[in-house]
Amino acid sequence: MRILVSKRANVTIPELCSVTSSNLTGGSCPVQDVMTFERVVNGSKLVDACRTVDPLKECCRPVCQGAIMEAALVISGHQMMAADTLNDCKNVVFSYISRKLPADKANTAFRILSSCKVNKACPLDLKEPAEVVKACGNVAAPSPSCCSSLNAYISGIRNQMLITNKQAIVCATVIGSMLRKGGVMTNVYELCDVDLKDFSVQAYGMQQGCLLRSYPADLIFDNTTGYKMSLPALPTSQTHKNHGFHDEAFGALRLVIILVPLLHGVVRH
């Protein structure tokens, strides 16, 4: 709720949507308590898989993500066709992990998993660069018309949204592939001195652009105190009245990403 309000949402969200902590617990997942969970899932194996998550390897060869999906399938009764049930069960698994790991370990693991999801694809709507192909098709040396067309194309797509630096690399690679398919064999990024910062909205009209960091920081913005750290709340103890899991530990992670200057480097496809 705080994140939404900080984005200028209506402060009466809880009343408008009737959202309470009880319906953010396990949802439609048939397993919501620790004892039942541990009867059907190898908790030690699951926690070990997510205890130390490699920020590079996890995004290419998932270990923690695979363990989470496997546990979610087990407690969902393998209801693969029920997407909502599977998602709810994944939230239960996240809560279980956050319960078993120290707060800093769980926090780091969830941030890396979020990074993998955010950075795996280019989020921009890339139109066919027909004009760029036409202007850059036969160039072998700096060409004003080619560079003007390329810069205009990049300028048009970068205004869609803020992207991370890794997303910018993916986007640049995809555009490069599209240009090659169109017959542009010259490295027009180098030819036209295109940097990753050129894929940033902030670069427009400025000497240096900024991209979102690819590794999310757990920071929230407060109008009074500015940016501050906020770790997710852990699930309640089994001794409490409600023995269910609380997925706030994952679902409500404060993943507000801070803008930082991007190191200059020519993008090559």
C-alpha cells in the first residue's frame, strides 16, 4: 500500500479494494501451514537451494527458482492448469524460505530472483527499423543520414519507459539483430557513437543519461525522509493464532530501484 501511495495512488486503497492480510496469505493454495508443508516438501533441500544464490548463474541455470517451482507444484497437487493456484503456492514457498533463512539471506535471494525476472528480456515495444535499414544499408563510414535515422529510432523507443542497464543491453542486441536481418552489416552503434546511456530517457538533451540498476535495491521513498531501507516482514510464528504463511515477505518487497549513472561503453551487437 505504501509503495502504491508513494506513486500517487489514492490513500483509500484498502477501503476501495477491501484488501486485508488474511487474503494475502495463501490464497487458493491447498497447503498453508508449516507442518503440512514439511510433510510433503523436503524443506532442508529447498532452503539449501536458496541459501546462497549466485547472481550470475541463477539467471542462466536456475537452482533456487527450480527448487521453488518444484515445491510449489508439490503443494499445489500438481494443478499445472490452475495458474492462480500455482502462483499462490509459490508465494507460500517464498514465505517458508523467508521463515527459515536469516532476513539478510532471504532478502538477497529474493532480490536476485527479481533481477533475473526483470532483466531477462527487452521490455520495449520495438518496431521494425525500416527507415534505419534504408539509411544504413550500404554505409561503411560515418553517415549523417544513417546516424540521424538510428538516433531518431532509439529516441522513439526510449521514451516508452525507464529500463535497467541489462535491459538496455538486451534491447540493443535485439535491435542489432533486426538491423542485420534487414541487411545492415556495419556496426552502426560504433559508427554513430551510440552508448547504453542513449537508451535512457534521461539522456535526452543531456550529456549523460541514467538507466535503472539491474540489481534492485530494497529502498522505499518517503516524502519526508527521502530514500530509506526497508526489509520485508517475516511470516508470523506458528504459536500465533493464525498458522498460515504470509507472502508479504516476497510479494511486498520494497523493490524501488534507484537511478545511477551508467558507465560509458559502446554497445556492440
